[in-house]
Amino acid sequence: MSDSVRDDTYWGGVGRAYAALGPPLRPSSADIAVMESAVSGWSASHPRPPRAVLLGVTPQIAQMRWPHETWLVAADNSMPMVRAVWPGDIPRKRAVVCAHWPALPLRESSRDLVLGDGSFTCTRYPSGFRALAAEVRRVLRDDGMLILRAFIRPIQRERTEDLATDLWRGAIPSFHWFKYRLLLAMQESTERGVRLEEVYRYWALQNIDEAMLAAQTGWDPLGIRMMELYRGANTVHTFSTLAELEAVLLEFFEVVAIKTPSDIMGDLCPILLARPRSNSRPVRQVSGAAACAV
């Protein structure tokens, strides 16, 4: 099985289990409130209805409150994920396309807003980060805005032993937060990222009784079982520090605000608002949609 097929199998599994997914691995209501406020603020100072792009098919973002006559295009390269999660096209309101983010089937300077939920985490650092930032800048108008919820690693890497201690003393609010912190703890460097199969192997070696864990913590058993999606997954996630992410964005954007929702450990998932830098747009010829990953 090729890596691309394994990767899409993983994302298809995430899509099918999405209902059991919780923050921070999907946006919280506080995150959505910040995004809605940012979109509303942009719209208030611009007379035209916004044309927006969503990197991925995050349903909470697709279905949030948008200004009147907004046109939203969502782009995702996994058709199984699209079929499982996308809330549906609505004529003259929203639609989904199957495309690679660094090669969006959109004209240069054709969008007002680009929104992403952990999007850079799905690419490699630094080349993938730069390619995605460049493509977002290419499609954005000069007065547009990037609204990005980022997954950020702390400067000091957490030890897995300390995380295990927190697990059993009830100091972690959900299994989703545990899994996020485990990903961060197991990433040796930003350049290397963390392979999901390695995280699964670590978890399996702990021989934890998942039923007992659910009973002791009150966590959703379905959420705990989502760790099985990491089995055999060659997918690599990348978690940068805030400084590393800003350094890449700086070539194309000016970060004008960093919003930290009041959720637990919200500093690990800040929302960045960034304006395009003038004369910084890369040029690329676009001819049709990128190939779908089936």
C-alpha cells in the first residue's frame, strides 16, 4: 500500500469517527467565536461580500455565522474525508473542491479570506510551511486576511513520563487533550515532525485497559478508541513553535493579532490573524483542479 493511500485511509477514518472528536483536535465554541469576530471585523470595513477559502472541510467553520452573501469554497485532498464530514454544498453560498492546498484551483488575488484549522500541521517544516503560506498569499487580495488556528508546541518539550503521571491523576480534561500533548511530547524536532504510527506503538506498549481508563477519567470511550486510527498510519504531523510559524509567515504576511481563547491550555492553539504584505504575492499558473486523493 502506498503512503498516499495509507494517508487517505487515515483521513477517511478520521472523517468517519469525527463525531467523537473533541477540542483541541477540532475547534471549540470559543475558537469559532474568535473566527466569527475576525470575519465580521473584516466585512465591516469592506463593502463587498467576502469570497472565502477554507483549508479543509472543518464543519464547525463551514457552518459558522458568515456575513450576508459570503461565498465559501472549501478545499480538501481526501475525498473520504469530504464525504464523511462536509455539511453539503449550498448554491451561491458554499461548495467543496478536491485539491492540494499548495496548488489551489483558484485565480491569483481572487479571495478575501482564507481560514485554516491546524492546516500547517499537515505539512512538513520548513518547505511545506512556506509552500502553503505562498499559495495562501497568491490567492488572497492585498486587503484580504488569513485566519489560522495553529497547533503550537511549547519551547520546552514535555516528557512522556510526566504526561503519563497527569493521565492517571486526572489532570487532563479529555483524551483529545492527552493525545495532543502526546503528539507534542513525541516530536523530537519540528523538521522531523511526528509519525502517527510511532505514537500508536508507544500507546500500545503501555498496555492500558481502555475501559478502566474511561471509567476512571469519565472520558468518552469512543474518543479513546480513536487512537486505533494511528495504527499503521504513515501520516506525519508537524508542530512548530509560535516563533517558527511566524518566521515562515513573515515572508508573505504581517501577523496583526494573536488570539488565545480562554479554553484550557489555549496558548497551544492560538488563532493568528495576518494581513498580506504588499508586493509579496508569488505567481503560479493554475489550470483546473488538482487531482483528488481517492
